[in-house]
Amino acid sequence: MHSTDTTDDAALFAACVGAPAVVVAMPEEAEPFLQLASRRCEHPQLVGNASFHALELAGRAVLLVRTGIGLVNAASALTAAVERFEPGVVVSAGSCGGLRADVNVGDLVVGTEFRYADADATAFGYAPGQVPGMPEAYPASADLVTAASRLVAGGNGTVWRGTMLSGGSFVTAENVGGARGTFPEALSTDMESTALAQVCQAHGRKFLAVRSISDLCGPAADQQFHLELDLVARLSADAVVELLSTLPAPAHQG
């Protein structure tokens, strides 16, 4: 249970300068981090559509950023967080859709690279998913991927490592064939992570995504196709908190 002494918001937010930032899209994805915090601010900072929460998690300061759904909301909120708090590490958390046929709901996906699902400038010689003038893919921090190598999924879930997609459209059973055909290696899809990875690359920040699969874009007949968002959000949050506990604290927090 978090402390009831949440009056010193200024000190809590000051401690978040240089601390890791955990980024989620929805309130349901933020809630487990708020529940797991030993201390948290009383009044979050509101920036556009986003909210910033100063927390103490795993014995360290963490900035929780709730962006709202979508690529633009994600990019604008994280840019504001980088400018205000200069996080050295950014982790995308929450839910995602299972894309590859062998993943299942409740599985954990650790992203190693991030691509846009619905960017198409192939008529001009660009790769599928590549925005003109930008990389084909955005890599995760190798250090963070290594740090996440010991993560386990809750329940009977599997931990996958590989490509995650993001786009402005939901992938459904009706259109999943196109995404699988274009990106056969992709494990999952969401609407924020690649935009976050792009912002981190532009600002020189280490980035990783650790998300849990809440639904399958094209389930097989014998697969469970959906898991409640609150359950999935807690699976992701538990894994992210475990990851944060293994990272060295910033110098001013040591």
C-alpha cells in the first residue's frame, strides 16, 4: 500500500529528473503502477492530453506517463516528459494485440525492434513500414533487452522477444493477413510503442517495450482470444517493476 504522505509533490517530481519513465496509454494500464507504488504524488501534472505521476517503485523514483491512445498522443507526451524530466530510460508498458499465430493472450512481449504497421511509401522505394527519411525500424536498447532476459510471464504465459508493430489502425481478424504477410516476424501490434521508440532515438534515450497480449488479432479455433485489460495491465506492470529493480539508479538517487 502506498504512503498517505503525498503532500510533498514537488520533492517527488524533483526526484524524477533523470529517473526512468514508464509510459502507458490508458488509465487502466496506469492503475497497477499506482497500486504498486510505495509513494506517489497527490496531484499529477497535466500536459495536454497526458498526465505525469511521480512515483516511488522498487525503491526508486519513477515517472509514470499516461499519454492517451495513439501515435501522436504518445509522441507528444513523451517529448514533453523528456524536456521536463530528462529520463535516461523509457519503458512502454500495458497491453498489445497478438499478431503472430503462435502467441497467446497473457504472454509477455519484450520488443527488440519497432516498426510502423501502416506506413507505406513503397512506391518511392522505401521499405514497408518506413516513413520517408526515417529508419526502417527503431531498435530497443541492447542493455535493456539484456536486463529483461530474466523476466517471466505471470501465470502460464510465455515471454517473447522480437519485433513489435504500431499503427493508427486496429489489426483485426479481417485484416491480420496483410500485416502478417508484410511483417511475418512481428509478434504484436499496438498504437504507441514505435512512436515512443522514434522519440527516444531522436533524443538519445534508452527504450524498451514490455507489454502483455490482451487479445489475438487472428485467433485459431482452439485459442482463447481475449483477456481482461486489468489482468493484462498487471502482468505488464509486474514485469516492468521487476525490470526497474535490476537497473542501476541514477547518480543522484544512489
